[in-house]
Amino acid sequence: MVPLFSPILAILTVAVEFRQLAIATPVGFAKRQAGVPAYVLDYAPKVWIQSQDPYFPSDVGAQLAHTKPEVNFNVVSGAPSPLTLDNLASLNALGGANVYLTSVDDITKNPSWLKGVKPDGNGKTNGAKSCTVVVNDKGSGTVDAFYFYFYAFNQGNTVLGQEIGDHVGDWEHNMIRFKNGIPQAVWYSQHSYGEAFTYATLEKQGLRPVTYSAKGTHASYATTGTHDHTIPGLNLPNGPLEDHCDQGTLWDPIANAYFYSFDAASNTYKAYDGTSPTNWLQYLGKWGDQQYPDSDPRQKKVLGISVTAKYTSGPTGPQDKSLNRPTVCLPKDNTPCFVSPVLRP
């Protein structure tokens, strides 16, 4: 009996392993993205977008078509027109970090471009490159792969009946630290900070870790449910500032993405396909409007408290996300990097 069934068992085992790999690996990506380390694709996160979130991932370049560069609410003189991903960094000489890509539309009217593109049944944002993968080979077998997720709008949390923290433009990210091609830990960006977990402890689809994107804010979490983020880096089951996650729409970010390598010594990027624009990655300014002053009729605050402003400033982009960080965690003051071996909120 053993000689007869052993070959059959071996065949079944190989078939199961092949199926698991097929689930985890983006079919065709290794061929289309020559040069990208295979493990960067094999272990790329998948993202659950919250079921009631009206703001889906957005095309990075399309954001430029709906905004104009401003400094202190004045249009930047001498800025290239049109702005493109090939010339965006020229704004660094015209205001640098003080430049804000300001919506040409009144965002209180909720123009359609703020809503992004809903992923299709295969998880792809058709017509919208809404993810940017940046790979930093740090040497000695250590590689950091950043998966940046872009949304045209961030809808903030509600406090005492008032929505706070809305802003144009939203960059979130996961970072996976690899050692000799094996994932060690994963960073989840959340508002001003985030959390890190060992790869082994995470929920996965095949080999690919799962990320839960919070409704509106798009903060990235390793678990579904409610997350209070009143204290940065500490998530509680409830509180005054709650993010909400569930298994709404499944997004496969790398199904339509840019892929780059990053050289920390020269602070330069190289497109794996040799054609994708790289200039925009050097842009130092903000990807949305500057926080509206109190004199602006659109601005509101809870009890007049500054930190409760309805509209806040847009975020910085990938260049400002510590691409050569010493640990998997985002460096912040003297905060120690804790990599949780337990899956928790």
C-alpha cells in the first residue's frame, strides 16, 4: 500500500504547494517587472478597503491635473505648466517644503476626482497607478520594500459631531524588511506614526500579508475592527478618535503600480522598467491644500480648539518617509521600535 500511495501523496502535496504559491504570487508580474526582486512581489501586501469608504485609491499623476502649486495661498510664480510627474520636483526651487498642491475645485463640493478608482474584481485600480513600490537594498542581505498607497482625499474622524482632519492628498504605506529574501517584519503607517509586527504573526492571503485600510483616513492596520488612535502608536478598542476597518473591497496595490529602486547614498531613484517617471519622487512639498485659516468660511473647529480643525494640510510624499530608516519602524523622536510578535489592535 505504501509504495502505491506515496507517489500520489507526493503529487498532491506539490499541487497544494503550487496552488498556494499561485494565490500569493501576482501572475505575470515577474515578467513585466524585470529586475524587481521576486520576493518583493511574492510578499506584497493586499489591502481591505473599508466597506463604507467613499474615497478609493487614486492615480498619482492625476492629482496634478486637479491642483495648482501655492505658497502661503498664493500661486507659485514660474511653476511649470502643466505640472507632470516629470517636472514636479522643479517646485523644490520655488518654495520647497512650503509648496502645497492646492485643489482647483472647492473640495466642500466633493468633486468626483477626490473619490479615486474602486478596485475591480481582481483588485486592480484600472487606469490609476495608485501604488508606488520603492526598494532599498541596504546590503548584507537586508532589503526594505516600501509599498506606498495614494488617495486623493483623506476624510477625518468625527468628534462631538464634527468631522476633523480632512485634507486633500493622502499617502499611507507598509514597509517589509527582508533578510536574504525572507520577510522579517512589517510596518503599518497610521496617522503620525504606526505599528510593526513580525511577518510570522500576521494574517495572510497565501504568502501576502493583509492590511486593513480605515474608513476615510486610510490608516493601515493589521487587524479588522475599531481602532482608537488618540495616543499615537497605541490602539485601543474604542475611544474619542476611532478608525473603523472591515473586509469591504479587496485591493491588490501592485496590480497597477510604479516600481523603483532607491540608492540611499545618492538619494536617487531608478525605475525598474526604465521608463516610469522618477522626478516626482524628489518633490519636497505637500500633496494637498494648506490648512485653511480660521477666516475661511470652510474652516471649523470644535470649541475653537486648534487641533480639531475640520481641514488640515496635505501630507508629504514618499521622499519624506525615512526610506533609509535603521529599523522597520518610522523614526520618531526617541520612540523605541517595538516589533510585536502578537497580532493585536
